[in-house]
Amino acid sequence: MNATHSTSSSGGSGIGSGPLGYGTPTCYFVMIGTKDNPIYEAEFVSVNTARSSSGGATIPEAKKEEFRHLNQFIAHSALDMVEDIQWSTNQMYLKSIDKFNERFISAYLTAGNIKMLLLHDAKSEDAIRNFFNECYELYIKTLLNPFYEPNSIISSTAFDTKVRMSAKRYL
């Protein structure tokens, strides 16, 4: 899942405390297209984690890249779970579908078979459901744009800003 869309460093590249010594981003969000291609990805930090780690050591760039690849690997492995569950339910929000170490993977499946995955530390179902619903609305608005081709990478800075604002509000 190594997409050409790089996550911007504005507001989303902060690092929280994690199980791997240096720490890992608190949340990793990815949208997977119908051809199992990533169309959007972002990393977030919750407000509580950012406050508690503000005095911590800085993380080398090599470790940040390693964590990014680990998050992509975890999300990619959760796709099998999503595809198994999608045929047994009619719900769009699939809740927490898997767990990796101390991190949960929640999923949301759209009517157009776009999969949204969120790798997170805290388990707040209502907040995560609201985040997914807002991201789904933003995706629908992006689909209505005549210049956007479905299943292509979403590179809109407006989309990225609104997703990050939604993450700040709910996660």
C-alpha cells in the first residue's frame, strides 16, 4: 500500500507514545479504492497524546518511515477481515474488526465498496463512527467533482484539511 500521496506534515505528523520505544502515530487513516489501491492516507495524533509527549525525544526520520510502513502493513492485513465481514452484514460501519498489539483497527465500508480503515489506540465507538461518517460525506462531495476520477488518489488539499479537522474533532 505504498501510495504516491504523501501525508502532509501540517498537524498530522506528530508522534505519540507507542509500544515500540520511540512512539508511533496515534491514528492512521487510509481509504482503499475498489481495486485495492490506496486513494488517501493520513496520520493523526490525539490532543491528549500530543500534550503528554511534548517533552519527549525527537524521532529519527528513518524510524518515522518505518512506522509508516508498519501502519500500511497492518491496514493491508486487515483488508482480508473487512472482505470476510462485508458479506455477513448490511452495516456500513464495521466497528473494531481486528487488533494489533495495543492498537485497534476499525473499518467503514461505503456503498461503492470503498474501504476506510482507522488504526487507533483508544476505543471510542461513537467518536470513530462520527469520524467515518464525516469522511464518507467528504468522499461523496469529492465524487461529485467532475475533475475527480473514481479510484484515483485524492490529492485535494481541501479534502486533506477537512479530514484532519474531523480527526481533531473526534479522535
